[in-house]
Amino acid sequence: MLLRFGQISLPCKNGQTSVDVAKHLEKKYKLKQIFFRVKKNEISKQYQQSLQDALNDTIHGGFVPLDVNLLFGKANNTTSQMFRDMLNKRGFDGIAQGTPTLAAKLGISSRFKAGFTRKKVGNKFVRTDRPSFIDTGLYRNSSITWVE
């Protein structure tokens, strides 16, 4: 059994895909490796629970899928969400070399018309920082986990 971390291939800006972006980020920051190193105990518990649930279903005469990704579906989804949560909560800051990124510190974001994140303070808007690796949200939202 092999646990895989990857991306759903979605179009991105400049003719790239979410897979291209993920390859660049992994080469430079090793995010998926760091994620696994930091969260391996929690990840392991998710897959153990899936096996335990399958065993209980078998004992009680229930249906257990033969497809490994159906069997581990909940663990796959939970692990993918754990990665997204780590991105959202700035979990790589200070762990991955070069984080937080300069773009994150400056609040640069393609999601907003102004080109950066901001909040209203009094009568004017002030630029704010954002989590690293979440410029458009495409990388985060296209991250998936599966078993081979």
C-alpha cells in the first residue's frame, strides 16, 4: 500500500495547471514531505480507523468495498483536508525554508481586484498579509490524497 499526495489537474494562469504549480512548490518548499513528517501520526490513525471500520463491517456481515480507495475514502478525504487546514492555518511558516513567503507577507493575491488582501481600518483599506501558498486557492483546493 502506498499513500499518494497529488493534485487534480485544473487550468491555471499563464497556461499552467495546478499540477505544474504543485510540482514547482514541492521542488522548492517540499510541502507534501513536510506535511507527512509533521502529521504522520494523525494520518496513520485515520487509515487505521478505516481498517478497523472495515473489519467491524465484515464481522457484522456488512459490505466492504474491494476498491482500496473506497475502503479508505474517509481517511483519504480527511488527510486531504488536514493538508488544506495546514495551509490555511499557516502551518508551514517557519518549518518550510523561505516561509512565510514574501508574497504572503505583502498580501499579494490574484483573487482580489486590488491585487492584494486588505481590511478596512477606519475609512481606508490597509494591506494585510495572507497564508503562504494560497494566492488563488487553486493549489489548496486541488490537493488530493489516495492509496495505491
